[in-house]
Amino acid sequence: MTDPKALKVKLFADGADLAGMKEMAANPMIKGFTTNPTLMRKAGVTDYKAFALEVLKAIPDRPVSFEVFADDFARMEQQALEIASWGANVNVKIPVTNTKGEFCGPLVERLSRAGVKLNVTALLTLDQVRRVTERLHADTPAIISVFAGRIADTGRDPVPVMAEAVKIMRARPKAELIWASPRELLNIFQADAVGCHIITATNDILKKLALVGKDLDKYSLETVEMFHKDATGAGFDIAVRAAA
């Protein structure tokens, strides 16, 4: 494929830098946004709700995911309902377990039945996909985020896992699968090939879409030129012995 516009998978931008999010919002190819507390902390966010409301003011027309951060399910539920009230385009991220490893299924079922649009996150196994899918209400839109990049980090091929997850989730036609934590641009095309509904990627990966279909000979030459320019710019020198 040489035209990113031919992709069927929806591109979401993953990040918590407001300027970067606004930049991606100006790109009509970006269909939604995801965040998480780790990204927010790295971006220097100190007021969670104020930041979220500022994001939603800047991006009112596409889905944005914000995550609960409580560790007990009662408090998670309270936070989820509060976050859901911030905007009609909000998906509430619920981790698949708490830090004790306790499954979030009952909470997902209650919230989904109440009409809360969820993004159940941090899944890595097909068993988790099955269990979460079973808990989603058939009439409520939802997202399941499988961290394909983290699966790959363990030496496992995420492609067959994601392909099977797509099949499992057919039981809930209003639920969409996210290929989360991609490591390279190629993952976008892999996600598209297996029928994944969404892939969420950081801005640095999404900006590489401009490279799709690039002539490899030209790219090779540009790489050589870069190495030469940087070596020269650094003032590197190697004393070469005169021939005997």
C-alpha cells in the first residue's frame, strides 16, 4: 500500500501534550485520541480534570479516552461516572484489572449497562479479550485496547493475537478493537490487514505516514547524506597513516 488514505483502520493519536494533540487534531486522518496517567505525568499535567476539559474544548468532535486511576472498584466507578460527564465524546478507560490482579468484569458490566462508553485497557491475552467482551452491553459502544506492542516486546508475534481478537469481538458489533502501543509505522498496516478497527499511536509514529511509499534508493541516499553531514558537523577526524 502506498496511500495511507486507503487504510480502513482508524488512526487515533496517543499522547497528553496539548499542543501536540491540537496539531494532530488539524489532521483529518486522525479520528480520535487516547491518553493515560503516565503520559499526562510525563507531559507535566498537574490538574487532571482541568487538562481534560481543555482537551475536550479543543477537540469536541472526535472521541477522546481518559482513564480512571483509583485502585478499588467502587472508587473506579465513581471516577468513571465523573469522567463520562465531561463530554459526549469521552470514552472512559478502565484497566482490565486493578493492581491486585482482580478482574474488572463486574465494573465493566455495570458501567456498560448504564450507557457509559468504555475503553477497557491494558489487555495482553485473548482470554482477557473474551472475558471483557462478554461483559459489554450489546447496545453500548465500547473499545477494547490490546497492547500489541507489549506483546511484541516479549518476543511474541502480536498479529495472530489481534486477528483472533477481532473474531472474538464480533459478538459485540458496537465494540471496537484498538491495536495499542505500536512500535513502528508497519504496525498500522498490520492492524489494517487483520481488520483491527483502530490503532492508536504517538505523534512521532503518525508523522512517519509521510514516508509511506517513499523510494528506497532515495531514502538510502538521504541516510548516507545524513551520516556524512553529522560526521562533518561534529568535526570528526581520523589520522590516516601515510602509505609506506
